[in-house]
Amino acid sequence: MNVDLSKIQNIYFVGAGGIGMAALERYFLAKGKKVAGYDRTSTQLTDELRSEGVDMTFNESADSIPEAFRNPETTLVVYTPAVPSDLPILAYFRENGFEVMKRAAVLGLITRNSRSLCFAGTHGKTTTSSMAAHILNSGSVGCNAFLGGELINYGTNFLLSPSSDFSVIEADEFDRSFHHLTPYVAVITATDPDHLDIYGTEEAYLESFAHFTELVRPDGALIIHEDLKLRPRPQEGVRVYTYSRDKGDFHAAYIRREPGNITFDIVTPRGTIRNVNLGVPVEVNIENAVAAVAAVCLTNAWAPELIRDAISSYRGTKRRFETHLKEDNGAGHVIIDDYAHHPEEIRKSIESVKALYPGRKLTVAFQPHLYTRTRDFAPEFADALSDADSLILLDIYPAREEPIEGVSSKIIFDNVKCEDKILIGKEKLVETLKNRNFDILLTLGAGDINTFIPQIIESLKD
């Protein structure tokens, strides 16, 4: 779409309460645009956006649209695919000649006007993109970052640097959103099948990533994980590199592990960065740090000392290995929350926590996300969850979906090999944990399981 953002005065967001949309709202507010939007329910995030200047409504009627946003000549409409296509507000804009664009298409406009580092993959993209953004932001280069998680260092999922030519984008494969982007550096972390409600088959999923590799600028670079099934199709001129924890053009070496600490070297074509200490010391972040450094290495922001310091000072993103409780006697309760909602993510999350706290009993509480994902990957979920010492499995969080006959958490539960397991509704989670006197608790899932953590912590005081 040929939209000239300089001529747009007002931007209206449909589905304005999502964290990805919030980053764009903050970006356009910083650019001096008027911003308004609709979402279904009020949340802490929508409250924050309102206080920052977003004219927010929770009324889906077209009558709730502010007068300033009713001129199609000066108003751009941005929507997320998560909102129903027949939503009255969306229908009003479409029927009255407004330019209506997906969030991903607007990100695409931003990537075409900057040197963008785009991080794609079934899992790992939030952490790797956030690490890269933190590295760039720690130096003089800076960046504009649009991330899928709130960085604990900054308390936001959006970083702004008006003078920087770099943007950092979490490239989402859902609904083929990442096909709108024009990466300067593209990183692909994983291509394990997901979103089969959209793609249908693993082959179609892989083809979507292959097309993404065609979008990298001819003067740019593509960085892919060593172990992918993917067959990339980059344009002529694009430099192609590989990475992983142990091998590839970028990899880790001389890994040293101590309780609560991981130190290693990162080997790159430009030299080795020695004695890198992870600010979030979980096993999976070794590889995530390698991917983030690989992307930064291919820009003019290469500065080994700064990179080492930035990785050490990186505190992670909310809901990605976020520690909520760590009793300081060395043997007390620990509560860690992770957004993992795909079988391979769950496997790596459990492995990472066990490596961080060897010899201690790990209780996993998992809330499956989506009926279709549960249906498509039930055996894989069961296999990954079998690595827990104790499992509390919750009912499915439906998100945007209606129930599917015969699909429930039980199709996972019945095949979990862990003997200490229980299947409950989420309303029983706090009481169940109180009675089980857990040691290490890992809460997993992309639904609302994390909202129970304050109650769980409070129950430990009784």
C-alpha cells in the first residue's frame, strides 16, 4: 500500500489493547500524531495508554469514534486480525473510504524506511529481538523497537530513538503477518510447525518462512538456525549466515555453569566476545544471546565491550522466564513464569529451569492455549510435560476460538508419563498449590495463568 505517513494526522487502532498494537500507538504519539482506539475490555495496559494520550473506547459502536477521526483524508485505520471482521467500528471505516491496514502492514511501512532487524520463528523471537534492542539501545546507535513482550529494563515493549536509522521488529508468522516486512537483517530462530489453523500443513508453514527469506533487502543479511528444515530463498546479494549454541558462523564456546550463573564466549566472523555473562541465566538464553549478537554484528553497532555489558544487564521480558519469587535462603520457594505455549518451548523451558536448580523438585502448572493447538499437538505436549516432576494441568484457554468437540486438556493429560499429575480448572490452582507445598514452580502458557501468581505468593504467607 502506498500510504504517506507524513500526510496522516490521525491514527485509529481497532484492537488497541494488545501489546503489539500498543507499541505502534506509542510510536505515533511520539511522532506527534493523534491516536485513538477501541478494545473489548479495559486492562492495565489500556489504562496506561489512556494516560499517555490515546483516546480509548470499549464501545464497539461506530458512534464512539471521535469526530477528529472521521475524515478519511487525514485518518489511517490500523487493525489486528484478532478482532472480528464484522465489528461495527471496523465496518464503518471500511464502508466510508478509509485506508484500513493490518498492524503488520504498518510495521512494513516502518521497515521500508529504516534498517530493520526482524526476528522470526516459532519460538525465541521475543527474547532475541528484545536482547538485540537492548544492545542497540545501550550504545550510541539506538533503535526504534516494536516487541512482543515488555522489557523489564524499560517497563515497555517499545523503544524510541528519533535519530536512529535502526528498527527492531518481532516478526510474527501468525496470519502471514511477517510477509509485509522488508528486513535489513532477518533472523529465523525456529520453524517447528504452529498455527496449523492458518497454514493447514507443516509444508505450508515452512513455505511461509521461505517466502519471508525472499523479502530481505539485497544489501542485507539472513541469519538462520543451524537445525532448521527450512530451504531459504534469499535474493542475490543477501549474505547468509548460520547460528546455534554449539556450531555455525555464530556460536557459543567455553560454557561455564554455576548455580544461578552462566558464562560463555560468543564466536563470530568478526572475532570472539569473551566472558559473556547472562543477565537472565537460563540455558535457552545462551542460544538466544548468540542470535541477538549475530544480528547486531552485521550492523555498524558492533562493539564487543558494549555487547558484553548489555547482555549482562539484560533483565528479560515479562512472561519470559520471569522470576516472581526467589526466597533468599537458597532452598526456599521459587516461582518462575514463562509464556511457553508450544511443545518445543515447553521442553526447553523445563530443561532450563532444571539446569538452573539441579536436584530440586520442579512443579509445572500448564494452561494450554487454543483448542486447535491442543488438537494438533496433544502427543507432543504430553511428551514435553512428562519431564516435570509434578504436573498441574489446567483447562484450555480459548482466546479467539470456540470449543471443538472432543478437544480438552484431557487428551494431553492421559498421555503424560509423569506419575504425579492432576487436571483441574484454573479457579482451583491457588488452593491446589497451597496444599501441595511445592518447591520450584514453573507456570507455563499464553493465557491468563500468570494472573494467579500474586495469589499464589500470598497463600505461601498463611
